[in-house]
Amino acid sequence: MTRNIETFRTDWNGITIEIRYEPKWLNIETSFDPAHLEIESIDPPRAALPITETGYKSHFTSRETIAAYGGAVAYVEAWLETESQAPDWRIVQQQQQQLSLF
């Protein structure tokens, strides 16, 4: 079975992110063949993102959803922007910006 994994890099708020996109994850001819995304912060390595505290995220969706956003990079960037507005992420950002005496 030949796998088709597309790899992209993008910058989001100073973090280099690698996006690996496999449009046909199961690679079978059925009505259900999910697309798979792997999102990983590369520089700094495994930096927290609004969609993952560990800097790595595996996510399944449909090819149609990815296409509706204009591709894997646009989908991930829109997802990051949406989640970056969440109160939990804003707290994480504030904590990272504050200096600690201990």
C-alpha cells in the first residue's frame, strides 16, 4: 500500500510548525476514508500550541473539510487562530510571558 503524505511548514506567532497531511488515511475505496493531519511545533521543538499542550497533535477529519479551507495549511492556521482566542490559551500565554522568581 502506497501512502501519500504531504508535508508543509508554516510559521504561527514565531513558532515553526510542520503539518503532515494524508488525504486518504485508510487508502480504501469507501464512502468513509478519513484524512489525517499531524501537527508538530518544530522550532522551538514541541512548543505548546492552542490545539495541543505538548506541541504535537494527531487529528482526523474529511478531505472535503480540508478543501473547504483551501488546504491543510489554511485549515491548521484557521484552527490555531480560533483556539488562540480561548481563555485557557490566553492564560498559558500570560504565564509564559511573566518572569518567575523561583
